[in-house]
Amino acid sequence: MNIDIDLLYTPAHELAERIAAGQLSAFRLVSTAIARAREMQSRINCIAIPTFNEALDAARKADAAVERGDRVGPLHGIPITIKDGVATSGHSLTFGSASCVENVAQTDDPVWRRLKDAGAILIAKTTTPEFFHKVVTDSPLYDITRNPWSLAHSPGGSSGGAAAALAAGIGPIAVGSDGGGSLRCPASCTGVLGLKPTGRVPHAGFPDTFGNYATIGPMARDVRDLSLMLSIMSGEHANDAASIGIPPFSIGSVHPRGIRRVRVGWIADPGGYGVEPEVARIVGAALDHLSEQDIDWAPIDGSFFDGSFETYRVVSAVGHSGRARSQSETMRALWTDSFRAIVERGLAYRAVDIETANADRTKLFRSVQAAFETVDVIATPTLTSRPKSVTADGSVDSREYAAWAAALYLFNLTGHPGISVPCGLSADGLPIGIQFVAPWYHENVLLSLAGALEAIQPWTKRRPDL
């Protein structure tokens, strides 16, 4: 079929309005997205588990509902991809690992259930590195996922498949997760939006609700779509302590034309790792554009980043090593060497090491809280350099990760919400992102700032040359 590219790059909220009004067939939209997925898979390899036939059946039912005059949800008929590792009942749940190839989800993750109830149609589960332990996307099951903007570069990770699918026009929205930058890193690498929310989006499947450092979050190419997704995904769930008592996100709290009188504190070199000059220039230009909209920014002391990697290293390694408890020796033998190294490090830590890391995590949280006494938002480059090569290591246990994602993992430890917003392209055509971080449950400020940048730099007009 001839693929209508303009249709694929239309925002989800516009598509949903057209479907509800009977102006667009859900079957046509889903068929087009699937055709794009088939066309792109051999080039970027972003799909782990296709659900094409189920999606087409769901699209037929969506059209029938409109014809009957049924009341429909805000995402009725909208194709969506979801990261492998977020449970969708009846589908493989491999986490990108050969040790889980026989694993099938028995229930829906609460986040997917909410999106499905809103009318979204799952067209595929997207690729991820084994157990999310890298910020590039390759795995023993699904091989290397490539960046649509440059096939020699990674889309980042661990939600790299989701980000690559979005950038390539395979659905207007996607779901990923973020345990150390895994939403924000690939969003920056592929020129899309990625939001790591506070605990208002439940992570009911995370094994330790009191020591959680990971979130499930939305990805999109349009700020209004991202806001809509957050409003649907959020709200308390009995199995996630951080979400209890927190109401769903309200789209009405986002300023559609940007936000004024916001004090932005700029940290140019988080952790002191240094930022690639071209990245610094592009992100600095984005801040200057915001200042033209009466948004004030000024440099602030970012010393609270110092030492955060060593704390994150303990917390994440111990978290990953918990998987060793549930897998047999036979299954463990299928792990990649880089993931096994993280597990072995986690198992070697003593109780006092873990308790010290938890105390240090609290100190980091309080340091960030202190920064918010003088600013409303913290801004950083999302990543310290351009997207990495597909051959990069990217393990969260590596010094390369510590430097490249220096602005990211701190906020997994502290829980503050963060968003990566596209802000330009490098000279060789690779996307660059800026990160905004706000106090707990202030995602509306982040989305309003993203909207201000979107109004100046409408990145939805930019598409990789595929």
C-alpha cells in the first residue's frame, strides 16, 4: 500500500478527534501504521513483538463503535507501541533477555489497561536491552536497534525501540520506562518527547514499592499528546505506595501557550563531566529562545550532582541482582556478560553499603529540594554529547554511562519529574535535547515549558529522512 506519511506524523489528539467524528477510519490509520512498521523494521529494528492482527481486529471494532454512536475514549482508534517489559496480557514479556523467552504476561499492567480503556490500540511491543541495563538498545533476542536519524547511531535506551518507532512514524504515541534515564535518553537521541513522571503514574509491577527508582512514562512527538497520555496513565493504584492519594494529572493545568514568570536554574555541566561544545551551543540557544518569552534563566550551583553516580551504581546493581533470586542457574547462564557483571556487583555489596547508599540518596533529594527554594525548574542538557554509535557499550555500570547520562540518573534517585524536549539538530543531523526538572508532582510546569519551546521550534515538522 502507498503509505500516507503525513497521516503518520499527525498528532494523536487530532487523529482521535477525526476518528470520533467519523472523518477517519481507525482501520485505515492502524493499517497505515502497521505498513510503516513493516517497512521500517528491516532498517531500524525497533519491534520486538508485533501484534498486528490483534490491532487490525481492534481497529474494526473501533470503527463499529463510532458507527453505532457509542461514547468513545480520548485515544479511540489510536495506534500505540509499548516497551517490552510493560505487561500486556497474552503477549511475550521478555525484557529483552533470552532467559525470559518463554515468559508470557498473564495480566495487563495498570498503565496499559488505562490506555486501552481510553481506546488506544496496541500495534507492537518495542525493543529494549536486556533487563533495561543499557542506555543503548541491543539485546541477545532482538539484536541492534538503530536511530532513524542515522542508522550508524543508537536511538539510546533502554526505551530505544519506543523512541525509534515514534521518530519513524510508527504510531504517534508510545510507552516506555525510566530507571536511569531510559525515557529521557532515547527521547533526546531521536528528537521526541520523553517524560519521567513522579509517582503519580503507578509502577505496580516494580518489586520494591518503597525503594523504587524507576517509572513508566509517556513518549510522543507533540506536547498536547504527551499531556493527554499523562492524564490517562496517572492516578493512584493500590499496589504502588507512591501513587496512593495522588489524583490523576489534569491537562487543564498545562498552559497551552507556554508559561511565564518561571525561574529556570541552568546547570551547564552536571557532575562536572563536561558537555560537548555543539550540544552546549544548541541547548544554550533554546534557553535564549525561552528568555524571549519572559522566562528567566540563570546559572546555579550544580554541585549536588557530585557523587551521584556511585550512589546510583549501588542502588541499581542491588536492584538488578534481585532478579537472580527468581531465575534458575540454567536461566542465568543465558544472561549477557554485561548484565551478569552488574548482578555480581550487586550481590557483592554488604548491608552497610546498601544502607549508606540509601542515606546518600536522601541527601541528594534534600539537596535538590534546597535548589528549588530559589528556582522553579532546573535545566540541563539531556545528554552530555550527541547520540552514541550502535557499537557503544552503554551499560549503566560503566564510566561511559556515568558521563553521558550525568544529568539523568540523579533524578531517578530523588524521584523528581524530568522531561527531555527536542531543541535542535547537530551539524551532522543528529537530534539534541534539553532536560527540565521540577519539584514533585509539578509535571504541569515541565509540559508548559515544553509547549513554549514547541511554539518556537515546531519539531513536529521535522522528520528523519527515511
